[in-house]
Amino acid sequence: MVDFRQMRKVIKGFSGEIDKGFGMEVVEYKKEIRNLVWQKRCGGEKIGFVPTMGFLHEGHLSLIREAKRECDVVVVSIFVNPRQFNNKEDLERYPIDLEGDLELLRSEGVDLCFLPKVEEMYGEETFVEIGAGELVNCLCGKSRPGHFGGVMLVVAKLFNIVGPDVVYFGQKDYQQCLVVKKLIEDLDFGIEMRILPTVRDEFGLALSSRNSRLSEEGLRAARNIVQILYSVERSILTGKVVVSELIEEMVNKFSVYSGLEVDYAEIRRAEDLSEIEEIDGEVVVAVAVNVEGVRLIDNILVSCT
Ligand code: AMP
């Protein structure tokens, strides 16, 4: 494996200037990343942070590019967090391509990549548990018990380790965005949060690392998900307001496709995911669908005044 730290030193020594493409430091240890970020912060630089689980695609890159635009230093973490997987098989099958990811991060001009091992992130046991209530127990939290507890724990740890000014998350994981927003508020992290739109392929399918596990046929089936979300949007915009009827319509549309197995299909208040009987204000239409045993999520926001 290429030693990027070494490469950086060589380039630094050679030209006195870090080449944009090769200037990324890759660090495994908390102490190291903390020190590096601290040095930058002491120089008055604004730190942007993008946490990821790797197998990067254009969705991740959209967050990184926004961070590059807004911040002086961009930190990206790659960590497949075992605590947020309630299903061992799902964790074991999570796609990994470290070499490819580092290549992409370097070409995007990322400054620091934090790549901790599980042992570095967690001790034997963790005493602290974070998160309670409907927000973490509905939708993905209902289908994946403990998922958001694991997400919040790792996100809180990463925020404490990296100490960013601004963090970047994707709307694709809408519930996660709301959960992290609450985490930042409740624990007074004093961090700005940016939520960026879902990046889709040319057929509208939300990009996801998990898409790599689908066959051509699975991909074709998965591309219908967003079309169904858009059809619900059209129904809302043409005046349908009864949520139970809209959900029934949505579930019926999914049942037409044999390759799409609905885990949940919901319409909730966008602000806090609370249940509603009638459409009023901004709502999120959110689904989780199993395709060839791969769990895909997607959502759209619809505003109705
Ligand atoms: P992950 O690696 O799946 O944990 O995702 C890391 C971050 O990238 C999260 O904030 C996700 O919401 C975001 N993300 C993943 N897929 C997309 C996408 N298609 N468009 C925008 N952001 C995304």
C-alpha cells in the first residue's frame, strides 16, 4: 500500500509546497487527527468535516466539494461503524474499497482522512447510550433497533475527536440528519450542520454504496423507487391530503414490482417526523425497500401551503 504520509513528506521536501493532489494526510489514530486539526485551528482555519463509511460515490463527493467551498480544511472520515448495524450479515457485506476511496479523496483535494480501526474507536464496553423517543424509534429506527443509538454514539465521538466547525450530511439519510441535528443541539456541540440534496443516477436512483451489491435487474427494479415517490408528490400537489390514502396508493404502486419489497412507506411531518393525518406544510415521503436482499432508503420533501 502506498504510504501517503511519506509521499507528502517527499513532495513537501521537494517543492516546498504541497501538491493539491498528494497533500492529504491519512491517519489512523485519534490523538494524531486531534493534533493535526488542532494545529490548523490554531492558525485560524475553518474546519469542515464529512463523516462516511467509505465506498465513496458522487453523493459523498457532493458533500466534500461543498466543504471545500466553505472551509479552509476538509476532514473526511471513513469508518464502517459496527455499532449501527443490527444485522451482522449486513455489516459483513458492506462494500469496502479503501484504495479507490483514498484516490478519490486525494483528487478532491481533501486535507485529512481519518481512518480508524474499530479497536481505536471503541474500548471493550461503552457506558454511554444516546437517544430516545419517537425520532429514533420510528422508520429506520423501528426496522433497525439500536441503529440510531450506534449512529449517534459514533457521530458524537467523531465530533469530539475531529472538532469541526461545520459538518456535512446528505438528505438521502433524512432521519439521520434530524437525529444528528438534535444531537448537536442537545449536547451543545456548537457545530454548524449542512444538509445537502440527494445525488441520483441518470434514472433517479439515489446513489448508495449498497447499490454496488445489486445485479443489473436489481438496479432496474430499484430505479422505480424514486418514480413512486414522485407519483406521491404529484398526488399531494394535485390536492390529495389524506395521508392514509396516499400511503395506500404508494404501497399499491410498490406491489406492482416483484423485485421491490417494502419495509416501510411513510409520509410524516418533515420537521420532526411526527405522524400526521392530513398533509399540511412540509412533509417527507420516506421509504425503505429491499431489493435482492439489499436494503435501500430514499425520500423526497414536499411542500404544501
Ligand atoms: P455513508 O457513507 O452512507 O454513511 O454516507 C456518508 C454521508 O454521505 C451521509 O451524510 C449520507 O447521507 C451522505 N450520502 C450518502 N449517499 C448520498 C447521496 N446519494 N446523496 C447525497 N448524500 C449522500
